[in-house]
Amino acid sequence: MAEEFKFAWSIYAGGTVILLAAGWWFMRNWSWSWVRNLILLEAATVLLVPARGAADGPLMPVLPLFVYQTVFEEEGAAPEVAASLVFAAAGALAVMLIVGIVTLILRRRKDRPMTESDQY
């Protein structure tokens, strides 16, 4: 990757991290923390997952590339860019679903009152 693209990626990644930190800061008092985590993880995934716009082109963030191709190119977004966006978002959603289910199961066990007949 050329030096210009490394510099551009570092600025883009830094800006995305600042944007996500600001989102976390403004949503920190939400009573449903899993919704906040889901929104932030989805945003981070679609903003930071790289994809190739052309076969010999550099890696670019998938969501801005998808929007650019949809708006400015005649054929619309390339199928591989659209697939990368869908799989990145679905993967982040699946991770949050698994984490949410595990958290609910563990919380339910912890909050269950002990009875005399239940020794464990």
C-alpha cells in the first residue's frame, strides 16, 4: 500500500474511532446497553471493514465505497462490494446476538434466588 493510502487510512480510522467514542459518550446513560453496543458495533464494522473497489486498486472502507459506487457509477455498486457490506453487517449482528444471549443466560442464573431444595 502506498504511503498516501496508509496516511489516509490512519486519518479515516482515527476519525471513525472519535466518532464512535462520541456516540458511546452521548449514549452512555441508556438503560438498554445492548442496543448501544449493537449500534456502535454495526457502525464500527461497516465503517472500518476494507474492500477493494477495483481488482488492482487499494483497500477502501466498504460503506463509503458502496455509497460512492451507488451514487456515481452507472452500473451501481459492484457485487463484491455489496456482498462485503452485507457480510460485515451480518457478522457484527451475529456477534452481538451471541453476546446478548450469553449475557441474558448468565444474568438469569445469577439473579435466580436460592431455595432450600435447590442446593446448587
